[in-house]
Amino acid sequence: MNVLAIGAHPDDIEIGAGGAIALHRMRGDAVTFLLLTSGSEIADSERRKQEATAAADVLGVEDVRFLGFQDTQVPYGSEAVKRIESHVQETEPDRIYIHTEEDTHQDHRKSSLGAIAATRNSNEVLAYESPSTRSSFAPQYFVPFTESVLEKKIEAIETHESQSTKQYLEADAMRGLARFRGQQASSKYAESFQVIRIVDKLDESVELPQFQESRVERH
């Protein structure tokens, strides 16, 4: 399986889908990270890029790409959609993770809208949550995982040392959310996603069984 994960800033993907990404890599799936900004509003751009690459490496992801949009000013329009879509076409993903539109951060919302448009021809698109996600976020898809996978996710998040003062990035916060979503998924830990699109294409090459016409004798 080819996987594309799209985030507005470094650390967004790890927070929203780090457990799922770790599982993908554990089973040998190819994963690409596409980051719309380098997160330069809070810390130096190069430092955040280095942290993003290091965090991806923790999860086993080697392909990390940056679109170079300005932090806090991610656009929503034809240019952004076309640039995202070019990476979708290049990587040919079977599954795509994106921000949910149910988010109070302007970059997250516009990233979600742009990604939804850019992935309109993709078969599997799932939207992840973030600390700024609104209460209207209603997940329908859950990915359970073990404690070792959760610890790998936390390790990746903690690699973003420039963001270490944010309380919502603390390990206890990540564990608490994973336990809550795990309860909803009847497992110890889990991540949750909104389904934007899942197309299950039945194999048309499979021949349908031939049924004999039923005959009913009438008396």
C-alpha cells in the first residue's frame, strides 16, 4: 500500500496519525509526508524542517516534502490544490491522511479544503484530529494499536523540541487521547478519523455464479 499523509505544519501528522503511520511502516507500506509549511511562525524554518525529518525517521518515513507556503497563511485556491494534486498524482497513494475541516486553526482548515479537492479522485481519504479540532469532529474510522506503537508516536512528537512548551504535546496528553479513542474502538489505544471517502471497488473480473432458474410446479 502507498500512503500519503498531508499536514499544514511539522508535527501535525505525527499528532493526528502517528500511530497509524507507524503501523503502515511496520507492515512495509510506503509512506510520504507532505507538509504545506515549515512552521516558521513559531521557530526557525530550518530547525523545524530538521525536526520534521527526524520525527518522520522515528516512524520509519524517509520521504518528507515541503510545499513552502507561509505559516499561518496557507492559501485555499487553485494554486494550492494543483500543487497538492501534483504530489498525489506522483505518489499514487492507496490511502491519504489529511486534516479535518472541523478545526479552529486557519491553516488546518485550508489545508483540509485544499486536500479534499486535490484528492477528489482518490479511493481512500481519512481526516485526522488535532489539539485545535472542534467538538463537532465525529470520527467513524478507528485504528487500534499497542502501547509500543503509542510510545513510538510519542517519541516522534517529542522530536519537535521547539514545540516542547506546548502542554497539548505532552506525553500524558497523547496517552489520554489514545486511551479515550481506544475505548471507543474496544481496544487499549487508538487513533480516530473522519471518513472523507472510501471506495470499495469489487473485482469486476470475478465471474458471478450461475443460478438455475427455479421452477415451481403448480397443481
